[in-house]
Amino acid sequence: MSNGICRNACAALAGASILLSAAAALQPAEAQRQSLRWATSDVGSYGYSVASLMVDVLEQALDGEYTVTVHPYPSTSAAMKAAMEGEAEISYTADVGMREFYDRSGPFQDYEPTEGALVHTWYAYPMETFLTVPAAQADQYQSWEDLSGEPVFFTPAGYMNWLNMTRIWNALGYDFNHVEIDNATTADALEAGSIVGAASYTTAGASLPTWWREAELRADVTVVNPTEEEIAKLRAAGLSPTEVDPEAAFSQDVGVETIIGVPIYFAYNVRPDLDEDVVYRMLTAFMENVGRLAEQEPGFKPLASDFVGTQVGGIAANPDIPVHPGLARFLQEHDAWNDEWTIAEPTG
């Protein structure tokens, strides 16, 4: 009797095991995919909206092997930490944010990642920082050196363009005299003389931020460009001054035919332990589809104009930071690799 019960029970268990195995085999493909979690800044940010456009391109490029999901965080630094703590595989960042992490400054002071550091992976679009002064005082400022030590609003302290201006001023050896104001009062502060200049910026050489669009409607400003000597110093420091069409950015005449800005390269970077082939396929897919992306979002137009050059520019801003093997392979195939750069060693 007991042997019969045992035989029946064992047969039932074996049958259940077969059914469970069959059920697992019949799971939808989505349930068997690996996950690529994409950490960005908050839902209202440009970085979040751009990431959401690229999910389909990436999933198709990876032949359905991965499910890509976008996860917003309160700030760019929080997104970076999420990836370095293993909560995400891809992180929104920028060359200045990468610099802060590798220098262990700002929000990364005394911070050590538990799962590995972010490395150069993919640079997606630039944001160009430049300087303005009141039009009535424009003849007093013919170079950026003329603004050294002067009270200037370099955009809100701690933000990416403020960080960009600090590294620009450091590269030029100038005195950084930042005056913190509410960005909504920029026009008033320029007219009152509490600041003699203000930094501004465009995304992908086109749109001003909302607060600057409001400021330019209330105050006449002139753009002050760096001199040729200053441009040379910036290039020697690994920065890449670039041209911006003033008519694409401003609704008023800002006194120059061409704006010279220094770009921040915004990126979606990963740890070195993400498979080299995945990163290589990601880069290849975005390069093949960059025209379509640029039609959906104008911020991708500079990338469409020079996809490989954008990657080179992002690395050149911080050449001491290692490069993901997948990006290194991509650049080698496009004859854009610099042997002075370091290929990151996979961790874990």
C-alpha cells in the first residue's frame, strides 16, 4: 500500500515537473529577455524625453534579446549612482558630471561605487554654453578675459552649464566671480548692473532654455565671444569651442554673426561589465537610425551631422577616463581611435 502511494506520488511529482518545464518553455519571449534599465534625470527633463525616443531603436538592434526600460531619478547624479550601484545598466550623464565623479567632487565626494564606475560609452547631443552682456555696455567687453573677476551670473550654481563655465574659466586662468540670482531675474539684474554679464546656452545649437527666452524679451543683450587666443587655450585643454547660429537661438540681434560656445556632451554611459557586443550594436544602431531620430527630435541634428565626431568630442573632454570596449571597437572601425586613450577593463 505504501509503495503504491509512493509510486503514485513520485509519478505525480514527475508529471508536475514536466508541466512546469513545459510552462517555462511556453513563456512569452518578453519574459525570457534580459533587462537593460536606463536611468535618467526626472520625468520633465530633456534627458528623459530623449531616452524614451531611443528605446525602440535599441530593442530592435538587440534582436529582442533585451527589454529596455526607462527609469527617471531626481537628478543626473542620482541616475549615475543608480547605475554604479547596480540598479541600472545605462545612465544619463554629461562630460562635466563624469569629471565630478572621477574627481570625487560635488555630489560624489567620498563616494565609491559598489558595482563599478561609469566609462565613456555613447555621447548623444551637445549643449553649448556662451556669454552675454547688456547691449548698452557691449563696447567694454571684447573678450572673455574682460569678464575675469567681474560679477557674472554663470547660470544656477552646481548645474551642468555652471560646471562648464567653471572648467572654462579654470582652463583660461580667469577669476570666477559668480553671483547667484534667481534665473527668472536675469534681465532685471543685467539692467540694474548687479551683474555685468550672464551665461546662456543652447541645446544642439538651437533652442535657448525657457528662462533665457523670457530674459531676451525683456533685456537687450550682446554675445561676447572668446578671442582666437582664448579658443586655442580651450582647445589645448581638451574643450571644443563650436559655432552656433544666433538667429536659431535668439529672436533679437545679439551683435555677432556667429556665437562661439563651448559644448557639454551629454551621454548615456555604462559600466565596463556590460557586454562589449551589446554596446557596439547599440552604437551601430543609433548611427544607422540617427537621421530618423533627428527628424523626431532636433536635438539629434548635431549627432546626425557628425556621429563619430560627437563620440570623439565627448572622450576628448575627459581623455583620462577609460573608454568602454564596445565604443573603442566602434571608433577603431571608423578610424577615429586615439591610442593615448585607455580601454576600460571589464569588472565583475
